Amino acid sequence: MRKLVIDKAAVKHNLSVIKERAAGAVIYGVLTGDGGGAGIVPMARLLRAEGIGRFAVCDVKEAEKLRQAGFVDEEILMLRSTTDREELEHLVDLNVVCTISSVDSGLALNALAEARATIACAHIQVDTGMGFGGFLVNEPEKILLAYRSLPNVALEGIYTQLHGMKRNDPEAGRQLEQFHQVLDTIHTAGFETGTVHAAGSFALLHDERARLDGVRAGSAILGRCRRTRDDRLKTVGYGEAPLSEVRWLPKGHALGTDRPILLKKPTRVAVLPVGYQNGFGLSRPRETGFWSLWAGWRRARRRTVRIGGGRARIIGSIGSTQTLLDVTSLKCSAGDLAIFDLDPLFARGVLREFR
């Protein structure tokens, strides 16, 4: 049986690093994409057990799953604005903190709350350069309009997103400067901003300037954010599958489909019943360019699978549902368990198990 294993001890270790880097700031556990592929409900339960009581999602269904699973008192922040009446109805029913990223989204939420004689909670989103949504920094009058003209909305926080690609990135610094100018404008007008947050996983780990009242940790929880040698995170998520076949093949035998290779000598091969359709070998996109492609090629060349106490090299390219391994120097047989890296975000057709 093919499995995706989530190591709870590794998650707890990463959370300890995250808490240390947050330095007392409020932590939002970002559970988008079904908890990064690990499962939104079991991951939320693990986070709650470790003292994380605020979550962030990007879909109404994600918030609904959390509430139905018993997360009644925890704060859930929707990291996406909407003007859709049905979505807003559902979000208010679920007591979700909404995002207001424009005058239109603010008016839509206020109108709904007013019609229901209630107060809806929300955070303001500011666009400092990512482009995914938010009030523009050069339009402060629109942001102030949200504070002045939405009597049925409680503005409990304000946030932005940073796209810095390296430690203490000057571009991230520019974005933060613009964000602080927006905050100063709001404060000068006599309004409170509530919880202020800008740092996602990478900025949380590598840019102290971005650690404000709150931080948002998603990929860092699984140790699968943009990594550096000294970030102290552990990569969470690995696959398990029994070898389906082991046999000797003669010199000159062709292997593979896309780019068949010829064996240069008699080779003992094992068939791993996992391929790219299961997410094996897939990873988040990294930096582009020649050197990035070269580094990706090097990583692929070094990719191995653990069998017993040894490691088997992948022969050729990863197939759609099967992968060939060179086990000439290993003692193994069909049915033996193989262990390999598997990013939870891309895992498909496997049983998920927390250990």
C-alpha cells in the first residue's frame, strides 16, 4: 500500500522554530491547499495541540471543514476577498474574519452585515507589490474610506504580502516602508489598525523587519518553504511503498519510455509502483534561469530511494505510475518497503498517515 507519512515530531520541531522566530508575535497557521497537502483537519488539530489557535485559509470550504471538525472558538482568517453574496453569507455564518481588499468588497460585506443586523469582522489587505489583491499604497483615501464608512464591519487587522527572494531583501524593505506609510496614515486619521502582519514563511525565517504583530506560517510548518542551510527546519512528508518486482536484466536491455536508456552491464532492477502521477519527483517551482535548471538537474541525478539500510539510485526518468531503481548492490526482494521524499502538496493516490 502506498502511503504519505506525516512525521508529527518533525512538525512539532518546525513549530518550535517558528515560535522562536515569531518572537511573541501572533502566529497564523496557514492551512491553504488542504493544509499543504497534509490534511487540513489533522494538521489543524496538531497545531492547536501545540498552542496555535489562529488559522488562515483561502477557500470557504476550508473554513467550513475546520468549523465542522470542532474548531469553534479559533479565529479563521480568509486570505482572499470576495463580493459574491453567497460566499459572504457563508463566511459570516461560519464566523470567519473576512478580507477587504477594495471599496467594493468592503461595501459588499457591510451591506450583508447590515441586512442581518450583525457585525462582521475583517482585515484590510494592502498591495505593496505582489499584485494578488489589496488597496494600492498610493490610494490611502480609499483605505480611510473603509475605516470611516463601514459601520457594520469591525476592522480587526491589516496585512500585506512580501515577495522578497533573499535574506533582508531590499525589495521587501521597500514594500515594508510603503506598508508603514499606510499604517501611519491610518493612525494619523485617528483609527486603530489592530493586528498588523506582513511576514509569510520566508520573511518570518529570514527578515526580522517583517515580524510585526503577527506572522503567517504555511510552508515553514512542513519545512518546504524556500530553504537555507541554517533555517533549522525539518522536511516533513515522505512516501512509503512496497517494491512490486525485483529482477535481473541483461546488458543492452532498454529501460524507460520518454528517453529509453541501454544498460551498460547486467543490472538488478526493482520496480517502485510510484510515479509523477502520485507526486513523486515533483516540487515547488524555484528560481528560474540557467543555474536554477542546472541545480534542478543535479538534484534529480542525486535522487535516491531508501530500501532497508541502503539507497537505490533511480534509473532513467520517473515514470507516470512506476519508477525503476538500481538495486544491484542491495539485498531486497518484491514486497520490501521503499521510502522516498514526497511533497504532501503534490501527493496523489496514496493513503495519508500521521505518525
